[in-house]
Amino acid sequence: MTELDILSRKIHELRDWQTAAWRQVADPVLTVFERREIRNHIKESDGELRRYLAMMSDWLRLQARAVEKAGDSFAKLEFRLLA
């Protein structure tokens, strides 16, 4: 697995977990304490999710720059005919 695959998987897992956690918070059977604990865990996972998204953004930005540099280098080729 590449670094991009791992980041994508982690982001997907965190989003799924947060969706399930918010559904749990809406459950009327939970006590106030349990809701607060779930919300605290959601806040912690939100920070982690933001960190992973920033890493993904940086990785994609670096890849785009590498492609741009490679594309520009081919445009500057000079050919000479040898007799």
C-alpha cells in the first residue's frame, strides 16, 4: 500500500466512525454523561481527521508540482541534426 492509500483509508474510517458516533449521540436512551463522552471523542477524532486531511493535501500538492516540473522540462528540449 502506498502512503496515499493509507491516508485515504484512515480518512474514510474516521468519517465513518464520526457518522456512527453522531447517530449514537441522537439515541434517547443515552445518559447526559454518555453523550458528553461521545462528543469528546468526536472532538478528538476531528483533530486527527484534520491532520490527516492536511497531510493528504500536502501530498497531493507536492505530486502536482512534480508533474508540472516534468511537463515543463520536456517543452525546453532542443534537438540538433547531425550530418
